[in-house]
Amino acid sequence: LQLVESGGGSVQPGGSLTLSCVASGLTLDNHVTGWFRQAPGQEREVVSCINTAAGSTNYAGDVQGRFRISRDGAKNTVYLQMISLKPEDTAVYFCAAGKTWWGQGTQVTVSS
């Protein structure tokens, strides 16, 4: 059972990135799947989550309108599209299924 994130990188403020979380050994659509982030010296916080069964998505207040979570059931993948990135978005981004299974994280750095 494994979750693997990808798509992180370094961008300038105002830039965009799309993160991917591919699962093996479990079906993401069967679990509430979320993106979390942890900046240096700070606690891990939830960014967004998707509940495919309920047809719902949720976002943290500071990413609302800039980030979009989506899923591709056929690819067993959840995405996080991020636009208008800010320096304060800099963090390691993790995906999690059911807050039980976690990926290893991907670094996002927003800096000029």
C-alpha cells in the first residue's frame, strides 16, 4: 500500500503547480483523501480534501479560490491544482487517504 506524491518544485510568486498523488494497494475513491502541508517549524495543516462518495470538496480559507482538488478514478489519482502561489504556500505537501495512509511528501517552494 503506497501513496506517491509528485509535481512539487520551485516557482515565483504568482506561479502555478499541479501536484499528483497516485495510490497503489487502495482505492482513493473509497476514502476521504486530503492534501496537507507542513512548513518548517510549523505543524502540519490541512489544505484541501475530497470525498468522492459524498461528492464534496473542502478547502482551507487561505487557499480557497486559488487551489482546486480533483480526482481521476481510473488512474487512482488525486490532484491539487495551485495557482496564484504565494511565498507562504511554501511547504512540504502530503496526501493522505482517510488520514491513515500518507505519502512521503513533495516540496513546494514559492520565492522570487
